[in-house]
Amino acid sequence: MNKLTDTTVRLFASTKSWIEGEAVRQLYATAKLEGVRRAVGFPDLHPGKGSPVGAAFMMANKIYPHLIEGDIGCGMALFKTDLVRRDAKLDRWAEKYFHLEYPLDEGVGEFLAECQLESTEFDSALGTIGGGNHFAELQTVEQVLDADAFKQTGLAKQQLVVLVHSGSRGLGETILRAHVDEHRGHGVAADSFAGREYLRGHDFAARWAKANRELIARRFTTTIGAEAELLWDGCHNSITRHESDGEIVWLHRKGAVAAENDFVVIPGSRGTLSYLVKPVGDGASHAWSLAHGAGRKWSRSDARQRMRERFSVSELAQTPLGGRVVCEERDLLYEEAPAAYKNIDAVIADLVAAGLVSVIATLRPLLTYKTRKPKR
């Protein structure tokens, strides 16, 4: 292993992985920034705005807020419910108004106090999913491959779970804009006034994003008559402090999930299985991170065009696995179609072959909620 005085670039993906040349170019270009000690790409790597998504970067006393963009603290969280597979009423639940596009009618103040968060101008966004690839998804255990590790998760084989993907909504974007307006894309020393000020806002946004996932899960499960208990929360857009080989480094994750828990969920698309995996290996070699999902194969505009030509809206409202999809925004339904994403099985196979994970279990999507049109 190279010393941290060198810059190491690693791409944990096989030659069979679908990775665009532009994504690889962005990975190497970002690795040339001042202070970079290690740049790591994963099988879900795809082009982003200047730097790739599906990557992690270790910096020496330097932070680059624009690398992780505005959705600070974005991540996924897994909750177990008190329902089992035979309780599922998918057709009935798919017709419900979960109201995850709208502010909570009451109780935001109590929830903020419970999470020890101060009130902000973004209180009305708390408990809402947002757009893009964010979702709340009801899942069931499909197959257990490591019985001992599965037992440690606290799940039962028939138990229904909810996976939530969301972030800090407009709060994180405001924090990024305030920094970039003054410092543009130039990095700043982590211990400088500008660095400390950004990190203060960053850490608040990350806590807010985690609380947002918790409230989304509560709202979702309450609508179907269940309760939610948090099992795991994994952030994949963040800047955090670590120590490696005696040096303090600042780890920038952009679409790379933290691999510092006993288990991690790596989702596919709404039409494929998700994977419950156990992180293995030394951690530092892959920047204590893993792929955060399947990764996009097509841009949003390409997906819209391709899917319109091949499928009707009604055909995309139910997946090949039998799952229901609630997404009444036509363009978003096409943009997030399963075909727009890479093969999650191949992504996981690459991570296993690289010695980064072992598979605990797979999860099948039952009901994927994105957005519903308001009642007339």
C-alpha cells in the first residue's frame, strides 16, 4: 500500500462493469486536486457535475465542499416494521395518499426537539422525500445467504422493512451556496475559519438529513398501520474526519456509502433486488466506503426518451418482480425506470470479488413510493 504522501487512485470494478469513460476521467481529474491522498471509485461509478458519483476521496487538511454538492447528508436508512409478509396489502396500499410530498400538519416542533435540532426555515421540508432518485420502499426478505450475520441484524425472515433514500432537501443546498459564493470551487483548509464554518453547517445538515429519513419512515409506516424501528442509517454524501497511517484526512464521499457499520444496504433499482451486505477488508484501502447502489447507466434525458418508446405509464407502475410503483410524475417515472440503472448483481459481484463485502441477504421491493398527484 502506498504511503499517504502519494496519491493513490483505485477503481474497484471488473472489466465487465458498465462504466463510462467520462466517469473515469472525472475520477482521475479529481485525484489531481491539491491535498488528495486517495481517490476510490466503485462499480456504480458514473459521471457527475465535475466529479463522479460513486466515489470517495481522502484529503489532507483540505476540504472541497463542491465535490459532494448540495444534498449534504443524503443517504439511506433501513427500518423494520411490526408487519410480516402475509400482512401486505399491496394493491390497497398503492392507492393510499402517503402525503410525503407535503409538510407535516403538526408535530414538527416536537420532532425537532426529540432529535435535538434547532428550527430553521426548512422545517416544512422535514419528513418529505424530494425528487430525483429519492424514495421510500417497502421490502421483504427474499433470501438469506449468511444465517449468523442475518441474525445479528435483528430482522426476522418474514418481517417487512422500509428503505428510505433522502437527504437534507434545500437546507444542504443553502449551506453549499453560502460557501461557494465566497470561495467558489477552491478548497479551503479544514482548520481555517471558512473550513470550520462550512463543517459546522455540514454537520447540522447531516443530522437533519438523518432525522428526515426517520420522519419519512414514520409517516410511511403510519399510513399502512405499522410502526418503524431504525436498524441502520448510511450516509453517502458527506465530508468526515478520519485518521489513517497517523495522518488526519478528510474523507469526501459522493455517492459512496459509509462502510463502518456491521451491515450496509446496497439497493438496486425499484425493479431489482437490494442487497444486505457485511463490509470486510481493511477499510482504509477503499476509504471506509462502498458502492451506494447500482448507479445510473443512462442519463435522465436518455432514459425519458428510451422508456417512452418502449413502455406505457401503466406498464412501469408494476415491476417484473411484482412490486407496485407510486410515481405520478410522468417524466420522473421514465427517468427512474429500472433499465436506466446498472445491473445490481454485477455491482455486488465486483465488490465481493474485490474482498470488500460478503452478502448477508437479499431484499425484494414490494411498494416503491416516489410521488402522488394531489387530490382534486
